[in-house]
Amino acid sequence: MDHIKALLLKLVIGFIAIYLTLGLAFGVSMENVVLISLITGVVAYVIGDLIILKRATNTGATIMDFTLAFFLIWFLEEAFVDPAFAPTVTSSLLAATVLSITEIYFHRYLVNHHEFFNNEETPDNRGANLKESYSMETADEVVPDIDENEKKE
């Protein structure tokens, strides 16, 4: 159930981001926006969130999500949208940028609220336990007491 909720949230956020950039800014049709956001959302959730985010930090996963979204949106625009109607590279770059900004907050949500990420340590919370187990110990030095009589001899 957690995966369905997270995927639906990602699809809604992705649709809004892609509609704002491709639909409003570049005039791409609603059918193409829905299709591009659906395919991009599912692929990015499986690859970017379930695989990469488990092994990388939020920053690394966001960079990978940007790269994945850019090439995926570019490919889908080339397949479904007339290139004379919308400049595919520019619109893909803008859509991937807006989508990546939303991914920062979506990754934080996943790590904080999703059981899949709370069962195991992720790179973002891995260092919290290391501070306690590798802290420096301090103690007073043990120096034997030397009597004044022993000093004279």
C-alpha cells in the first residue's frame, strides 16, 4: 500500500510539473502531457526511487533523476510531439529541471515516511549511528605518585 500511495503522489506531482512546463509553456496537448508524465513517473519511481535512492544520497538520486527525466522526456517528446510544435531539447531540459526540484522534497518524504526506506539504513541516515559508536574516549592519565624521599635518591 505504501508503494501505491508513493507512486500516486509521484504521478500527481510529475503531472503538475510536466503540465506547467510542457503544457502551458510549450503548448503540448493534454494527451501527450498525461502520457509523458505517466511513463516518466513510473520509470523514475522504479529506477530512481526504489533502486538509486536506496544506494545514494538525496543529492545523488536527484542528479540521477534529472538525467533520467531529461532523456526520457526528450525521447517521448520526439516520439509523440511534433518537433516544429515544441523545441524538444529545450522543453525537455526545462521539464526535467522542474521535475528534479520536486524530487528533492519527494525523496525526503520517502525516506521519512516510507517503510521501504525505514527498514534499512540509507546513506542519508547512515552516519547518525556512526558518531556514537566511533566517538573518542578520554580519561585522566595515570601517573604514579613519587614520594619526595624517592626523588632524592
